[in-house]
Amino acid sequence: MASPAPALLTDDADPSFAELLAGRPHLAQHAHDGLTMEEVPLARIAREVGTPTWVYSAGTLRRRYRALRDALDEAQLGAEIHFAVKANPNLAVLRTLAAEGAGADIVSEGELRLALAAGIAPAHVVFSGVGKTPGELRFALSRGVGQINAESAEEVAMISAVATELGVTADVALRVNPDVDPKTHAKITTGKSGNKFGVAIEDAPDLYARMAATPGLRPVGVAVHIGSQITAGMSAYAAAYRALAELVLALRAQGLAVERVDCGGGLGIPYRHEPAPAPAALAGAIRNTLGNLGVKLMVEPGRWISGPAGVLLAAVIIEKHTGSRRFVILDAAMNDLVRPAMYEAWHGILPVSPADHVAPVSPCDVVGPVCETGDTFARNRGLPRLEPGSLVAFLDAGAYGAAMSSTYNARPLAAEVLVDGARFAVVRERQTQEALLAGQRLPAWM
């Protein structure tokens, strides 16, 4: 059956394959090897490891970390970079960034254990999050984490109780909510008054003063994080940082010590053709608002560093034609990459084969095999005719990809691979069907 005619291009047309490649220097299309990451053909990884598989570029992780580091240094901020482990908790990814000097921003005991296993010093770890348990706080304080970001008066009391029990003093920053709209997706906005995060900024002076008189605590500063995938310029950052600067001055006017300001993260990346805010712009926003306060500054990037470094490699099961619709059904599914289903997120999709790369394209819906209509990666996407076994790569999948995957429909977790120049290695083995059953037990009465 003939494929439907190509859709007419509009001003909102998707980027071409060439445009997608041009913005991702770690990827290239070769006439013989097809799509490669650094010097490794993705088809080779598919042959040796199988699909679906996450593939990360070590060179890109380093390059993007250094670009952010250079921008902060050129602005003379002396800011520490704490990678947001929630974006990509793979141990090899964390070790690559730790070797560059990155610290860690963590939100659970599990993420702290990963950061420590990756070689990140406890003193270079910031523990964020609205729901830290007493057990997690006990573990973090016993390991000597550098800073805990408290998000409520109730949590301040909990930290005090745990620190007192252990006989230690916790360095605590107060996370404030500045009620700033970063113009990002509602599900990843974290700095508006209706969000669950932080303390209302008008309540912060009183709580910070109480923290100074609370046993087991040493209030060291303030923190903010207004959201993720922020691409609408620096105005939201500047507004949040101005509010923080005013708060620091107000606290010092009360005779309270403020040594640190945690600026959060959230710098966005261009998945489709969104504006791409540069690290230098973020550094400028920090310098212009917080640069003269004499505080130690911190940033918490996640997506900006690891997002472009990863792809999800998948294979075509079949193409299906129903009426006028063409469906490309892959062996990857929403349990692997949930962002399109959860956030209506757009990911570039490139064919791996050199022949497919130059073949005529026509609109199709790219879907997975999970039994939900929500298991849809793209609608009306231009792709060539793809035979069973053809490979495609989802771009910019290095953040909130594998980290958010699940075993829905009893589908094992995909393998993860790290590429570094001409070499690659499996850095998380594909979960086996046996492992899916391993933790389950039948009750005695069965």
C-alpha cells in the first residue's frame, strides 16, 4: 500500500535531518557506517547490545560541563556546579562528570549513594527535595553531606531532631519560593506560589532567624529553583535572583549570617527549534543580581549538561497502515521514554541507516507496543519507509530518559551504553525477564 503524501511544510515545520545533525556535533551520518556517535556506529551498538538501548556520549558530557564552567569563570563568579543526579543517575555518567570536578544535587538516599559511588565527595553534595525522610537525613548527615536545602518549617524541625540525635551540626540553606513564572511546562514549574516547593519568600526572614536559634542547625544561606527546561530568556532567572539578593540583604540587616546562595538549575535545551539560552546568559544574570554579595554561589544543572549527550536507540517492529494513517511501531515504548506521553515532549528522530537517511519521507505516527494510545512518540513525523529491523535514534534523550523509565507491561529496563571516542561499553546491563520476577513472592496460602 502506498504511503500517504508528504504533509505541506509550514513556518512551524519540523527540523530536517540535516538541521538536527548540525546542532549535535557528537553525531554524524556516514555513507558506509550510518549514524555514528563520536566514532562509534550506532548500528554496531545495536548488533552487539540489542535494542532498545540508551547511548551516551562522554565527550559531550565533558564539553557541555566545561562550557558552563568557563562561562561561570569568565563572569568571575567562582560558582560550584552540582549536577542534578535526577536527570541521569547512571554511575558512568556521574563518574565522567565527577572527573571534571562536578558535585551533585540529590533528592534521595539512593541518589546520594550513587554520587558517593561515582567518587563525588560528600562535602560536594547538596541534598534538595520536599520530602526527605528521617532515615534519609540520618544517612546524609552521617556521611557528611555539604548542605541540606530545607523546604519548610516542618522539615527544619525534622533536620534539627536528626542532627541532635546524631550529635552533629547540619549546614542548612533555606529554599524559598519567589513566585516567579519561568514560562515552562506546568508539570516542571517549581517556583510559583501554587507549587509544593520552598518557603514563601515573605516568610523566609522569620524562619531563617528561628533556624539560627535551633539546635543542630547552622543556617548557611538561601536557595531557589524555579523550574526545568527554561528557554524563554533570562527574565525569570533575573527576577528570582533579584528577590534572593533582597532577601540576603534583609537577613544580614537582622544580624544573620548568609554565606551561600544556591541558584538552582533549569537551563533549557533546544529539542526542536526552541531558543537555546547560553550559559553565558545565565552567568550574566547571576553576576548582575548576586555577584556583589560576597557569597559562595552554586548552580544545579542537569538537562543542559546530559540531555544532548544521549540518544535512545530503537528498532522497527513493523509498519502498519490503517486507512490513511501510517504507524511505525518500535521496540521502544513509553515505559522507556515517557516524556512524550507525560509532557507532550518533542524529540528529534533520525534513521540510522545511510540509505534511510536520504530516502524520501512521508508522515507517520511513531509509536511503541505498550497497550495505551498514550504510547505515542510522535504524530505526523516525516520519516522514510522503514522495514522491520530498521534502526532509529531519539535525540536529546540523555536527561529524564532512562531515569524515568519503568517496567510497565512487564517490559525489562533497557541497556545503557557509554561511548568515548572510538570505544564503547555497556554501563548498565539490560534487565532480564528473570529479574522482573526475582523480587515477587506468592503468599503461603497460595
